Amino acid sequence: MREVKFYNSLTNSLEVFKPIKEGEVSIYVCGPTVYNHPHIGNARPNVVFDILVKFLRYIGYKVTHMSNLTDVDDKIINEAIKENCREKDITDKYIAAYFKMVDDLHSSRPNIIPRVTETMDEIIAFVKELLDAGYAYEVNGNVYFRVSKVEDYGKLANINIEELDVGARIEENDEKENPLDFALWKNTDKGIKWDAPFGEGRPGWHTECVVMINKNYPEHMIDIHGGGNDLKFPHHVNEMAQSKALYGTDIASYWIHNAMININGEKMSKSLNNFKLAKDLIEEYSGNVIRMALLSAPYRSPVNFTSDLLNSSKMELTKIINASKMAHTKLQLNDYVSDKVDEEIIDKFLNELSNDLNIANGFTIVFDLVKRINMSVRSNDLENTSKYLNTLLELNKILSFDLGLKELSKEDKELYFKWEDSKKEKDFAKADEYRNILMERGVL
Ligand SMILES: [Zn+2]
């Protein structure tokens, strides 16, 4: 298998990827809390990890891609109260909205999509186990994780606990032994509740992912745990602390974090009121363009969403689509069929992605290929037109843009030849007419 390197947040270094089981990869990516339409920040991990999964599959790994839906949370309960409906009405609506975004961005859905509401028995059993082992304590029906009992707490986020500005990042309250301790179970009189040996309530957020991973991987370890940078602390640190406590593992061998999205150079935040919903951007620019924009920076660098970025993404994508369409049409008009590809170009592209998913260098290869396609079409070189188009289609198995390639009907072909004839006869009015019809039919 091809050598792949990833930047591992756990060691802060670029490491050669070695899966636990040869030829297989298990990936878990923290999914959304489904109380609202996903914003563009939620779309980035979706596209980044989609590319990662497709790349690993392309080079021959059997990949299990798991991503959860947080369908129990204060935000959901508040939304249900506001809308005067059940929590499930809220989560059903926004789970559908989330998957519409995933589909619109041309990402594949994960293989395993666990939900908190469907994992409750296991979550309760897990909290009980932590209590029994002394890693948790109960106060007034609330259960907290005892952070001081695990070694290396904060290792993943590279944080020094003593220097941590507790008030700024962590919820302080008098019940906790230590401000860093986090809720495993919340005693609440608001919204949906479940019965548990330690009292009626609902789980805290940090437990679900550990339990879901354990449910599917009884060895308590997966290869890659992914998510946005903002989840590193406290969420991922807390996930890891719980796994360390009961199983002595880091949950995952490689922790991969994508950077955030800025809007016109500023962080998306409530105070700036600059949240952009993915669906609005997709409606305005198309899923293709948003996917391109999300891939415009290396996954560990922020992407700055501006109208310039969106317009240049649209232009670049148009170059790829136009070249593919032109080549595809040309080959069909000439009944030229071949499945030859340029192995060397594919290899170069995969090499770039093998280096911590260097998609920017990957695109350099894509645009070089676009030039080759255009040149081959112009010089009527059917053999190379076919070879380079096939190569681009191979790379697109990972990139997953919708190129809108159309199988031409007999009528399409006839119209095309008429267009060419009228150009030859210098009947430009007629030629324009045919051109418009062909464009309408998606041939051009
Ligand atoms: Zn998580």
C-alpha cells in the first residue's frame, strides 16, 4: 500500500499512517448537533473528511466511516420549547437539513451514523462504570467526570491545566470538585429525560462519541478521530480522558483536526452576527462551487470566505467542467471509445494527497490536466483527449465535483453537426441559434 502521512494532533507531528488492522481504516468524525440549519463551518469537516475517506478507499483501504448525530442537547430542548413541539420534531427536521447539505456538497454519507437517542442504554452503562471505578462522582443527581484522576489530561490540546483560564472556556459551578470536571449526566427539569440508576436526566455531550466508538469497536481504539479544531478542547480532550480512565487508550491513533472558516477575514461568531448557512451559500453558488471553496486552502489552514473566493472558485470549477464537457462531447461525436488513463498523472495526484492531504498541490495537477485536455481537443487528438479526460474522471472519484457530463442522443449529435455546418457556411445567426439550443440541452 502507498505510504500516507498525516499530521497527528496528538503528537503535533507529521506521521506515517499505520492502521491497526492491515488494509482497513476506521474513522470517526464528530457530527453536528441538530438544532439548526448547518452553517458553513459545519460543511468544512464534512468535505475534508469526505476527501480523506475517498482518497483512502481509492488507494485500496477498506474504510469504515462513522459520524454521529447529537440529537440530545440543551440547544435542541430550548428550540423545542420555543417552537412548542417535541425534541424529535426539531431533530428530524435538522437531520434532514444536514443530509441535504451533505448530498448537495457531493459528499458521501458515512457508513455508520449513530444517534444519542439510540445509544442511551450504552451511555448510561458507561457513566455507571465510570462512577463505579471512581472516575466520576454524583452531586444532586448530576454526575461529573473527575479530571484529576487521569494522567496527561489536556495532552491532545497541548494545554497546561495550571495556566488554563478556567472561567473563559469552562462552565464553573459550585458542585464540581474541580472547575475542569465535566458533566456526564445532567439532572434537569427541562425537556426530554431518561431514567438512570443515578437519577432521571440526560447525558452530557462529551460521553456520546466515546460510547459510540466503543459500541462499534470493542477494542476501544480506532485509527483516525477527526473534527474541527474548535473541538480539540474541551470535547476531544474529555473524550480521551474517559477512554484513558476505563480502557487506558487514546481512542484513536491519529487525531486529525481541520481549521476554521472566517467570513471576510473575521471569525464566525454570535456577537458579529456573521454566520453563513451552508444552504444559503449552496443556493446562491451551487454545491460544486462551495465544495471547491472549502477545498481552496490546506485543511489545517483557515478558509476565508469572501465574494472574491467564491467567484474565483466558480471560475476555476468552470474551467474543469468546460474542458470535461468539450472533451466528452468530442469523443462521442467521433464515436471514440477507450478506457486508457495516464497512470503517471494519477500517481502524482495520489502522492500529493498522501502528504497530509495536500489538496492545493493536487489542484495544480488537475489544472495542468485541464490544459492538456483543451489542447488535445483543439488539435483533434482523440487518443489524448480520451486519455486525459479519463484521467480527470479518475481524480474526480476523490474530488467528487458534479461535472454534468451528458450522454448525447442522436438528436443532440445531429444538432451539433448542424451547428458546425452553419459555422463553416458563415451563417452566424443560424450558428448562434444552434449554439443556444445545444447549451440548453447541456451539450455545450
Ligand atoms: Zn465527539
